[in-house]
Amino acid sequence: MKNKIKNNLLGEGKTKKIYTTKNPHEIILHYKDSLTAGDGLKKEFLKDKGILNNEITTFIFKYLNSCGIKTHFIRRINNREQLCIKVDMIPLEFVVRNIITGSLSKRLGIKEGTLSKNPIFEIFYKNDALNDPLVNDHHAVFLGVVSYEELNIINKITFNINNILKKYFLEKNILLVDFKIEFGKDEKNEILLSDEISPDTCRFWDKKTMKKLDKDLFRKGKSEKIVIDTYMEVLKRLNID
Ligand code: UDP
């Protein structure tokens, strides 16, 4: 159903739709129920996943805003939608790893679950045709999608976000294993944290049991109920002060 302030569809990604609003500097993000893994090869719909990720992202972005991190988030409008500042997205994914797992564990031959003393930063170039390759700062600047100055700013913000969220989740008995964030630039060219932060984009492990509380359950073929119940569990923990 058409929302009063929602205008035209501006774009659609794997998990969200973007709508224009009457204000040219604001957009509406609509969270879908779709879920993909392996560069979109595995695709499914999980009923109400969009509602949960909208709520979880709202919690996290509000918290980051309160800690002084500048984000595109303005407010949650309804159970699937958020009002956000319109930004030009930088086509890079910034990944931070605190605990070694997944592909990095295989690539470096390090045991799964090894704690890294230094957070490991990685950059991926968002390009479906190339399967989002891993790049370094120089590649990113060469590609013309970001400058060295902007990368410096992004690195500082990313480092802060990691420290804030690691502590925040630990209070909820969750280990922030790794996560992916994206940035955009507003009309004044200011860099804002954009997109979402949810169990789709982070690896969360229960501190006591080391149970996975994220999209890895979907990647590993767990049932829809198990995945949705787990996302609900994350939301429940965020709700507890
Ligand atoms: N990630 C994401 N979107 C992507 C790729 C990665 O949100 O397109 C997140 C993922 O959920 C995880 C972290 O970034 O928390 C590292 O993911 P990666 O795909 O690199 O996993 P790995 O290579 O370790 O299996």
C-alpha cells in the first residue's frame, strides 16, 4: 500500500527497496523478506525477516547516532520502513573481523574462533559481475570510487563503530565476530554510515554457548523457523537494557 510520504521506486537491491519522498534529500528504505547467500546464488524468502531487520537496524543506528556516529538514519516509519537521508552510496563493503572464521580462517590457515588482537579491516568492491572482489585502499582509489582522504575518514569511523558495537553487544552476551558496513555521501559530501546492520550483515555468537545468532544459520541450510527465531532472539536481547 502507498505510504503518504512515499513516492516512486528509486531502486531495488537483494534485501531492500528504496523510494523517493517529497523531500529530495530523504528516501524511504523498505526491508524485504528476501535473503541471499553466496553472492545471491542461494535465495529464499523468510517471512517477517524484513520486519525484524528493520527493527534491529533501527536499534543499532539509533544507538550509534547517540554515540556521535553520523548515519543516514532519521526514523523508523513503520514495521518495514525507515526514513533516511539520501546519499550517494560508495560501492565498497567495509568488513571488520574481530574473531577469525569463514573464508579468512581457510585463506590464512588459522583455527576458527581465534581471537584477533587487532581488528582486521577488509574492503570489497561491490560489483556483481566480478563477485565483489577483495581490494585494498590503492585499488579502491584507482577505481575512482573513493579518495585516500575519504578512506582515512571511513577507517576512523569504522574503528569507532567496531569499538562501540563490540561493547554494546557484549553487554547483551553477544560476541561481535565480524560485520560488514557501507557508507554514502550526503549533499554536502559528508560521509554517513548507511545501509543496515543486522544478523544479515554481522556474525554474532552467543558469549556463553558460542551458538551462531546470524545469517550463517541460513548459509548452513537451517530451517526458516530456526533462522527467524534466532533473529527474534537478537532483537529481544537488544530490547533488554
Ligand atoms: N557480509 C555481508 N554482505 C556481504 C558480504 C559479507 O553482510 O555481501 C558480512 C557477513 O555477514 C560477515 C562479514 O561480512 O559478517 C564477513 O563476510 P564474508 O562474506 O567475508 O564471510 P566469509 O568470507 O568469512 O565467509
